[in-house]
Amino acid sequence: MKITWNWLNEYVDLSDQSPRQVAADLTRVGIPVESMWTFAPGVSGVVVGFVEEVAAHPNADRMRVCRVNIGAASVSQIVCGAANVAAGQKVPVATVGALLPGGAIGAADKRGVRSEGMICSAQELGLDARLLPKSMTEGILVLPDDAPLGEDIVTYLGLDDTVMELELTPNRSDCLSLRGVAHEVAALYGKTVHMPEPLAKKLPRAAASLPLRVALETPACSFYATQVIDQVVNRPSPITVQMRLLAVGVRPIDALVDATNYVMLEWGQPLHAFDYDAIKEQTIVVRQAREKEKLVTLDGRERALETDMIVIADPVHCIGLAGVMGGANSEIAEGTRRVALESARFDARHVRRTARDLGLRSEASARFEKGIDEEVLLPALARAVSLIVEWTGGVAASDVIVQGDGHRRQPAPIVVRPSRVCDVLGFDITVAQMRDICLRLGFAVDGDESALQITPSTRRPDVTLEEDMIEEFARLFGYDRIPSTLPIMPLAAGHLTDAQQVRRIVRQTLMGFGMQEVWTYALQSPQVAHRLRLPDDHPHAQTAPLLNPLSDERQELRTLLLPSLLDVASYNAKRQQDGFALFEIGTVFAPRALPVRELPQEERRLIGLFAGLESVQDPRQAARNYDFYDAKAHLQGVFARLGIEDVTYQKAAHPYLHGGIAADVILGGETIGYLGQVHDLVAKAFDAPVCMVFEISFDALIRQAKRALAVTPLPRFPAVERDLAFVVSRSLPVQKLLDAIRSKAGEQLVSVRVFDVYEGERVRENEKSVALRMVFRDTAKTLGEEDIAARIDAIIAEAHTACGAVLRS
């Protein structure tokens, strides 16, 4: 929100303050002034002049020799190249020695004719060309006929005005208007706000009234007021108004449009002007949009409307998007002679959704979304009608036409306990000070020292709780005046919770393995389920949508961490990262039921993703790509560090994993996650490289992690290693073979692992050779060959019985 110092001073007397001091004080009470600047700096020596005579230049076809009266009986000869210069105009004249943003002005000889100064354009005065209306960009700036001759142009146009840009939080919609800022400043300094009278004088009336009917056909519009103005001559608005609009970043258009924008900035109530003659059957209907209805808005774009959008229509077609933007078919034009002016209350949620879905945010929609002050609906309309009549010479052609309940929702009284105010703030503030702050804010206050009943102003919809009032007391008492005190509390040794301890161990373990931790958004695109190849009825395709998403790519809560990590993998692969190993501990959200009526179930999960070349520490080893066993080894390392042993892997099929390279991770009989290679089509959909991944329940790790790990002493006796190679069916899971071996190996088996799997010419087509290395050790003696032989025979027999395995010769 931008305001100007001179504009603000019209509503509250700040003659005893400076712009810099007010900016500092506003920032101190929670209305930060992000920046401030002079409207058009660097201009001096420019005055209002009158062009008495224009003659052709004797030596240049495109130049004119002008006699310009600059006041005080002084006439200058100025050579001007602008095509629009003419006798009888009032213009800004830079006299000899004047300073402009482009440099100093001196007398000069132009093609043999002496020129004593320069007639200035708007851009040469430092005005922003991007906001100037077309009439101000074509040649010199022509001033109104009543511009006082010889007056300093800086004073006349307000070029030395100070502009302040406020950084407002979403709850302070009251400061989206000069009225709201004036009340805030008045509360700071104990001053009074003087807003202009909505009807400064009695309006002239047309001889005959113009009919206009209003019908409300949607509950999303609870109040609608309009008034018709006739005999309008749509000309430029007063130059001072145009300068104020330019200063706050609004392009001046014409008197009718400028009046609605001016009042919106002044009072905070968005208004809209319709060409009365474009309204069919003189009837305005406020309704929901119809199926497949379209509207060309004022920006020239055709919009396809949804049925939950509010529109302003006549009996024939739609003429505007309620609270967002008008339609081109009812646009105000230079030839407009009759106007219907609108002031209404539209549902904030409908306006927000419409603006978001159409990608069409406007100054009006921003105010409706955050909430408007219902007390200004009619005063703002009256103020705009008064300005239009004054600026265009129009006459009121109807009374104010009102439809809707007209109900003013008065703020509910808030009970505030002075004792609690002091307890929360941590210092003493008297009841008298609380009453004074309420009166400065314009809040009604009653009650005694035990409890105050405070009724906020309708300007402040954000104040509804006792805590809100406590914040107001702290703000206006002055944060800088709050005494510094040390808290008094018992000291206790800090400690980590079980979840924090497990999280720290897992992070340190995976980073020790060379992995990098990432943090990703918990929000995802609605297209994720399709890219993961999930059927519509898959549990992970059932997502909780956001009511007010910030972007199309962040519309729903994620149910898996995998899509987030695939986005990270895609990002890194596109930046020539040859290989990476990433992990994240994040939260996923599963709706309890659809449609969502309660908060979804949250679960913490751990994911690891591996892509590209493995980072090689030994220069003697050749680089290779990460594979399934790398992902499994890292996961096994986490289980080992947490002392979790009852983990098995079972072949699985998931839509997002490669067939045959996928397994479920089972802990204590419960499936806690998956492990495998990301399906090629899924990787392609995310524009990611080939990836290996594991994702498991972090909550399950917290439940199963051992709080104390047993430490065994170093062995006193040597171990014995034996290698066996079994020929088994290719379809046999190796885990089944390992389980069979462990069942007969006895307590002396320390470990068994696969060190080779062979499929080729030396075995049958439907078979594979699995080579295993077993380590045996006895804690009481050195094992001999006779001790091992019996174990090996039992293992071979059990492998054959349970798995059909044959010892490879």
C-alpha cells in the first residue's frame, strides 16, 4: 500500500511531525514503512507559463518559436519541437538555470533562433512514463486553464510530496486505505481524523429519473448499492488527482475511472462504474456464472467462467466479474454520458477463488479478499458520486438503489481482564492507560478494573480476542517502552526426546555414509499421482487438497516422499551432477476420509535416493552406477546402528517401481516401506535419471530402535570362513535361501552374505548360481574341521529341502 504525505495530512494534522518520524513510529507499532521517496525529485526553476504565440521556425520544419509568458511581466522566447504545442496553453516552463532530472537548462541557439528555456513534457519532469495516460506521453504536458501563472511547478503538481510504501500483514486490511492509515497515525499521536464529507453539497438532480432495477440471486452478495448519474462529460480528472494517483502507482484514465480509484484508495471500498446504456433492460442481476459462460474483461482477455464465480449481469449477458474486474461490454469510454455506480459487499472466499483461478488479481480483489469495512459502503458511494458530479458536470439521475439485507455485522464486545494483560505482557499497565488506548483506536470501552468490555471499530475485523487487545495495548504503549526483565524459572538439564535421539542417529549415520540431507516442500501438484502411475483408487492417490493454494504446483499435501526427491534428482541431473546420494526425513499426510472433513493422518518417513555414479574413495576402483544393493546396504546400515534386527525383504510390485527390482521392507511382521529402482516411465515423467530408492516409516524406527546397544568383547578365538555356491531357480528369492542356512547353521554362525550371483552359460537357462560366504566362530575354543563339517552338511541338506538348491560343482 502506497500513500503520500500531503494526502495523509488532509485527514489528520501532522504539521508537528516529519515524514521520517511518522515512518519510524508506524514501523515501531507494527505497520512497517518499507521504503519512502520523493515523488519526482530533482526539479527546480520550473514555473507555469502561458503560450501567447506560436510561429513557424524559419530554418526547421518540425520546430516552433513560442512566446511564453512566465509571470511577473516576463516573456520568454522558447523553441519547441513538440507537435501539440499551441497558443493559449498553460504549460510547465523550465527557465534558464532550471534543474531537471536530465540536467540543467540554459539559453541556446537552435537553428539560428535563440531559445531561453524549455517547455517540458511529463517525462522530463521525472514522472513515470509507464503510468502516464496517453495524453501525457504525446508531446509537452498541457496544464489546466486555471493553473496560476508563474507558480512553481513543484508546488503546483506536488512533485516534492513524500511517498511511503507500507508493508502490511494480511490481517491489517484496514490500512489498505488512507482512512485506515489516518486512524492508525491518529491513534499514535492522540489526534483526530477528519475525513471529507461524502456529500460535500447537495447534488444537482436530473429533471427525469433514469430507471434501474437490481436483483440479487446469490447469497455470495449480501449487499448491493448503486446510483445513476446522467449528463456526464467524461474528461480528464483534475491535475492534482492525477498526480496523486501517479504517486501511488495508479494510472490516471479519465474522470469516471479516476473517481472510483481515488475513493477506493481514500475509503478502502472498491467501486465500479458501468456504462448505463450498455445495461440491457436497465436491470442488474448479481448471480453465479452459468455453465460455459464467457466474459471479455477490461484487459481484453476472454475468460472462461466457472459456476462458483460471482458475476454482475443484465438479463442478456454477463457484464462484470464481481469484486475482480469489469467487462469490456460495459466499459466506460470517452463518449459515455450515463453511468451506474456500484458499491457492494461480496463474499471474500468467492472473490479469492475467482481471482486465483483466473490468474486475475486486482486492487479491488485484494481488498475484498481481506475484508472490507461495511460501514463505508454507502459513504464511499456518496463520495464517488459527489466527485463525479463535480469533475464531469453530471447530475444525479436516481436515488441510491439498495438491495440486500443491509445488515451491519457489529463487532462482538471483547472481555479483557486488566490483570491478565499485565501477566501476558510482563509489566504493569494501568486501566486508565488501557482506556486511553481504546479511545485513541476508536474502540468503545466500558467496565471496571476487574474486567473491561471493549467493542472494536468495524475498521478492525482482525481484533476479536482478548489476546488481540493485549497486542493492541503493547503496540500503542510502545514496544520500546517495555522494561527489560530477566525471566525467573527453575533450571533443568536439557535432553533429547526418543524421536529427536533417533533422528540425530539416523542423520549422522547416513551423512557418515556420504549421503546429503535435503528438505523439500510438503505440498505437491495434482499431477503427481498420474506421473507415479498410481490408479485412482490407490491409497497414495487419495490426497488432501488445500483450500487456498499459493500456486498450481503446490495444491495438495503429499502422501509419499518419493515425488519430492525425484524433483530434486531432476534439478541436480540438469546441472551436470554425475552422481548423488540424498536422504530426507519428512512428513506425509493421508486423509482419514474424502472429502476431507478433519485433519489428515500425519506420518514421518525416511527416504534415500541414489542416482548416477557412486562416489569412489579408492582411486584403484573403477567408477560404477549406484544399484539396488547400494540402497539396501545403506538401509541395512541404519537398522544396524539402531540395533534393529528383525528385518526381512519380500519381493513386491509397486506402480512407481521397476518390476523385478522392488521389495517391501518388513519389520517385525509389519510392512514399513519399500526398496527398489524407480520405474523408467516414472523417472521420465519427472525428467529424472535412473534412481534407486528406499522409503520407510520413520515412526516405526522410533518404536523399534533399541535405547541401549549391547557391546560384545573382542573375540579371543579365530573365525572360520566357508564359501558355498548353490544352483537355484532364477525365481527363488535369495532371502529364502539365507533363512534356510541360518536355521541349520547354529549359534556359531556369525554372518552369511552373498558375494556373487551368476547367470550364464554354465548354468541352465532358468537357473542361477548364488555364492555365499559364511563366517563361524566359537567363543570358547578354536573351531576344527570336524566342528564345521557337520554344520556344512546340515546347511546343504536344508538348502536342498527348503529351496531345491544343488551344490554347484
